[in-house]
Amino acid sequence: MAAHPLDDRTMLERVSALDEARARRIELEFREGFRVVDEIGGPAVTLFGSARIRDGLLYDAARETGRLFAEAGFAVITGGGPGLMEAANRGAKEGGGLSVGFAIELRHEERPNAYLDICMTFEHFYARKVMLVKAAEGFVLFPGGFGTLDELFESLTLIQTEKVQHFPVVLCGTDYWGGLVEWMHENPLRHGLISPEDEQLLMMIDDPREAVISVLDCYRRVCAESPFDPVKADAQ
């Protein structure tokens, strides 16, 4: 679907008499997003990664991670696109789980991948980002570009500021993420711009099974501490 003329860029560039119409469209998009999140039902994990990596070891790792989460009873959510997002959704289908895509309308973006049970395409990035967080018990991030980095730092900020309940943020691929983690230690932390506990908000691993175990362990812990949580940890 082509981008609507009332898109993010238009809204951010100027104020016009159409602002009320934009606000209404945004409200409707949020409402539909909340409905889709409710449709997911059980526990879920959001996986991020590049749309440009379409095969190879990283593709296989994302596919395996999606499969393992599905076998553990988790829905797998991605941005719905190709590459590593496709790999994770494909693995979820192979594992017998629910595969979800929250896609975005972009002028040069490909259609949602073919491995989705539930798909919603958003016009606005911020509505989409809320759903990617709202539906998830954890984030797993494979190598990616600006979009993946944006999701990483937004999730860390939300957890740091206690706007969301603490949940695992797992970086898959030490070769790729190691330099960034080292930079965070040598610069923001050393200059007192983040706290030592902030550095502990994320973990870096290489094995898909470890990524799954990290999210499952935290989920079980949260469920054990929250007797009113309607979804109990039955993922084994």
C-alpha cells in the first residue's frame, strides 16, 4: 500500500488545518494496534534485525531462534519485512508457533514476508514501536542498521526510566555488537552519563538457545512475582 499523504514526514514538517484529521488517523492506528496485540494472547518476544541479510549464518541463527521460541510457547514478533525478520518468522512457523509482523509503510520497502499468521502494516513509526514493545516479554536483536539501533536504545531508555517493566534485551552476535558495548563502557559510563546498572540492562551472546533461555528465565521470574498476571509461565 502506498504511503498516505498524511504521513509522518508531512506532519513533522509543518502545521496545517489537517492536524485534527492526522490525530484521528493516529488514534485509529493505535486502537487497531492494541486490538492486534490482544489477539496475540500469550507470551511473545520481539526479534529485530536487518532486512538486507537474506541468507548465511545470521539468517540461520535468526530462524533457529524463532523456532526455539515457538517451541517454548512464545509468539514471535518482527517488523514483518525480509531478511532476518523473515528468518525469525519462518522459524516460528516451523516451530508451530504464532508468527506476527508489525510492518511499516515505506516508499522503498518490500511487502511483508510470507511467514506471518498475523500482520498489521502501520503508517506511523511511533504507533508501530509502541506495539513492538507492548506485546513483548523481551527483545532479541540481531545485527541491523539504524532501525535496529533505534529499537535498541529506545528499549534501554524505557527500561532505564521505568516506563516499562524490566525485560531482557539480548544482543545476538558478539562480533557485531561488541564494539558498541565497549564504546558504551568507555564513553557514556566512564563520563558518568549512564550508571553501572544501566550497562547491565543488556546481554550479549552468540547462541540462539542462550537467547531463548535468557528471555524464558526472566519471564518465569516475573510471572512468579506477579500473581495477578493473567498469563502464567507454562513455556517449558
